[in-house]
Amino acid sequence: MCDLACKTKIIINGNNTINMLYELCESVKSLPTDTNIATGNDLIKTLNKMEEMAGDAQALYLKGIGYDGPLPRGLQSKS
């Protein structure tokens, strides 16, 4: 069961994540085209994991509200 405090925490965590990723993307966009990001491959791997985790979170939410229909591939659990 998720009470008001639980729902509030979900919203806060989601907003924090959105804002951090938005700022990261804006920072990358503002770099000159020829800028090398030494950690680029690791950054992409981390963002790929985060994308999968966001899909997992969406699937958990849908399951939590009682949805039991088909999910798109991006929301299907990898485990």
C-alpha cells in the first residue's frame, strides 16, 4: 500500500531524476561539436541502464494500479 507520504516520495524522486537528466542533456548540448567526453561510453551504458530502469518503474506503476494487459517491449522486465 502506498499512502500519501509514499506517493509524495515517488513524485520527489521522479522530479529530481528528471531535473538531473535534463541538466546533463543541456550540458552536453552546449558543448562544442568537437568536444570529446572521455567517459562517453560509460555514460551511455549508465544512461541505457537508467532508461531500462525507467521502463521497469512504469511497469511497476501499471501493475500497482491493477493493469494486467500487454506491455510494450520497453516496459517488459529484463529479469
